Amino acid sequence: MHIAYFCFNNFINKNILKYFEEYCLFKDFKFVIDKFNSDCQFFKVFEPKKYRIIFFDMANNGKMCIEAAKKIREIDSNVILIFFASNKYYAYDAFLLYAADYIFKPVKYERLEKTLDKVLKNINVLKKYITVNNNKINTKITVANIMYIEVIGNISCIHLSSNNIVKAYITLSELEEMLSNNPLFLRIHKSYIVNMEYIDSMEKNSFIMKNGDVIAIRKNNCKEIKKTYQRFSLRKR
């Protein structure tokens, strides 16, 4: 899942980031977090559905955070907004923007955990498995083990990290929808979805997966697909 952390004073709260990491470890959940210290920087990349949750660390710039949140709400009415604040001064403004929570600092892990549990349950992103029909048998597949998916005729072939392949009579679009809450999966071709965690390298018109398989990137929108992977790769470092 893609998250944004917004802090105008360029001071990223390391404790909060540590709590995010602990939450993901304990809950077996993955997220990608982008950090911003100016509205100009943020709005250069922001678009509807890009982020599922945006955190505002209000620090000494509460008014600027509220103004940025108002603009965000105009662009994306569904994104979840959560505020960290030292006082209740902007609480009313935050809830007028349908904030999911307004958390007082210093932030405690248990408090953040409770909020994340609530919002993630509501948007159903803690899904660890998908179920597909394989030879008339419902097969449960661990999402983290999916390397890539290719469609051949009417069959979707789900390639796993174990090098096993699960074949199912389900469209690639249906599988894409099932995985839509997971930012690791990228539709790169009419016939392929890849898990970016398993990309080993990138060629001019293809990705090389960690098992050596070569996956073609569609010519249309090739540059944007490669940029998406490059951004993901940079965030991993």
C-alpha cells in the first residue's frame, strides 16, 4: 500500500517511522511511504488514488497542513487523512475534512496501531491471500509469493516464487482487481502483471525476473511503467 507522510518543517519524526516499521513487521503487512516537506513537492506527484493514506505531522505548521489537506480533498475524496498534532487547535478543521483520526503527540505505538487497524480493516488491505479456481478446486495463494502472472488464451498462469505455476480460468483484469490494494503489483502488458519485488533488472522493453524469465513491457506507456519501477527501486534502497 502507498502512504504519504507530510511534514512542512523538514523534520521527519523517526519514532513514527519506526512505529510504521514495527506495525508492518507484527502484522505481516507491506507499505511504501513517500515523505514530503512542501506542498509544491507533494502536488507535483499527487493524483487521485495514488495514496490510500496521507499522514500530516502538523508540528508548527498546522495551518499549512490544513490548507494542503483541503486541496487534497478536492482532488481525491476517498483518501484517508490522519493528523499528528501537539494540541487540539486544528482538530475541528481536520474533522471537517473527514479525517480518520487526530492523534496527539507524543505518539504512542499502541495509539497508532489502533488507528491503523481501524482504517486498514475498512479498506480491506490486509489481504494476505487470494483464492482462485484451479481444476475445479479453490486454491489459496499467498500474495507475497506471487512473482508474476501471465495470461495464455483463457488461462491465467500465476508464477510463484517456488517456481510452481497455478493455472486458473480467471481473467487478468479480475486478478488485477483482486491485487489492486497492493502497490507491489504492476500491470505492464495486456498479458502480464508483475510483482516488483521479484524484478531483478530492467532492459529496454522488458523486465528480467529473479528466476530469469523475461517479461515484455507494452510499448504504449512503456516509459511510465519503467518510471514506476524506478521509483519503487529507489525507495527500497
